[in-house]
Amino acid sequence: MTSNLLKTYCKELKLGGVPSVYEQIDFQDRQQYLTAVLGAELEMRRQNRIKKLLRKAAFTNLKTLEDFEFTTVTLPETTNIAALTDLLFLEKRENVIMLGAVGTGKTHLATALGVKACMQGKQVRFFRAADLVNTLLEKHKGGTLARYMRELNQCELLILDEVGFVPFHRDGSDLLFNVIADCYERSSVIVTSNLEFGQWTSVFGDSRLTAALVDRLVHHAHILAFTGESYRLRKALSGSKEQSK
Ligand SMILES: Nc1ncnc2c1ncn2[C@@H]1O[C@H](COP(=O)(O)OP(=O)(O)OP(=O)(O)O)[C@@H](O)[C@H]1O
Ligand SMILES: [Mg+2]
């Protein structure tokens, strides 16, 4: 078989990875060789799928759990580090709420959990809350909100970062409420905020809507408290990577 014919066959069979790996795989016997070639094709597809999921999730920065120190986080009794990082909350469609001061690692941990979910083949979307609200308002204006909501509803993990940095307009709050209500008991949400729940009315502008939203979010949720000094500040002050507690 000529290499061109092989390429044509692979293209027709949609075995896009085979032409680039088949020459590098050791040959012992036919079965071992074919199995290894097909294994390489499968692995390449898996990697491509993960890349696509990571792109679609639209993280602002890629962060990993390996780089995260849990010293700043107080976990509730409902979970522990192993359960959280094994993403058991996703299986159970529970939420994770991360509350705490600036620079204490909320976005890092939320992103790292989202990245791991993508690695496991899950559909994830990452938004700064204010950006999602703006997008929802735009789609609403443009008459394409229903389609956008259907798209959002496909995701298994919605990450809403920085709830509380910017107050929302009333219409924006209503639209965000609908997104969260749609996720309720159907998919997981991770929310990060600098504000205690008691201050969320100042963000959403309406106490009844805020109460209904918080109620849905916390019903099946793990609430993590991030304490301590800002990691950014500590790093800037010490000028060193190694931080003491
Ligand atoms: N516990 C941690 N382990 C490792 N890196 C951390 C930790 N906490 C923070 N960092 C790092 O410090 C920087 C700031 O963290 P991050 O952006 O996650 O904070 P934040 O709580 O989201 O802050 P903000 O409330 O201002 O959004 C990032 O570069 C992050 O990787
Ligand atoms: Mg943040």
C-alpha cells in the first residue's frame, strides 16, 4: 500500500491521527500493531475533544488543581478536598459557592475544577457574572435569547465568577435569575463572590429575586470560605514564590 493510498483511506474513514503516528509505532505482530495504531487514534481524538471543550468553556486563565494550595480555604462539613477535586458535586448536580476576600484563590479553584471537568469530557462554561449579564441583555435585544439559553442549558457546569463586583440592571438580574433557575437540580453551578449572601441584594437590586436566587443556589451546595490575605499581595510583598501561612 502506498502512503498516499493510506492517507486517502484514513481520510475516508476519518482516522485523522493514523497517518501521523503509524510509522512511529513498533511492530511486533499484526494484532499488537493494529491495536496500538487504533489506540493512538482514539487518544488523539480524546485530546482533541478536551481541547475543544476547554476552548468552548472560555476560561480567562487556565489553572490547575495541582498548583492550588488549600490552606486559604475552609471547607464545609458537606465535602472534603478529595470529594471536591474528584468532582463528586458534578455527579450529584450540586453547586459550589466560593465566598471570600480578594486574591484568596476563588477564581483559581473555580477554574481548576472547570478544567478538570473538561478533562473528563464535560461541557463547561466560564463567565464573569457581569459579562454573562451583558451577553444575556444583548441576546434579549437581538431576539436570540431563547437559542442562547438552549445552548447554555447544554452545559453540565456553569461557572459564574465575580458575582458582586458590579451591580446588575434589573433586566440583567432577571435574565441571570432565569439562567440559574434553569440549572437548578439539572446541572451544577460554581459561583464566586467577595460578598456575603446578605449583601447580594445590592448586586441584584431586588430582595425577593435575590432571596429566590440564593435559595436555589444553596439548596444543594457546598459553601467554601476563602480567608487570609490576598495571594497577589503576599506575593508582591514577599517577592518570593514560597509563602508562609
Ligand atoms: N490557594 C492558592 N494556591 C495557589 N495559587 C493561588 C491561591 N490563591 C490564589 N492564588 C493565585 O493568586 C492569584 C489570585 O488568585 P485568584 O484570582 O484566584 O483570587 P480571587 O479570590 O479570585 O480574587 P478576586 O476576588 O480579586 O477575583 C492567582 O494568580 C492565583 O493563581
Ligand atoms: Mg477572582
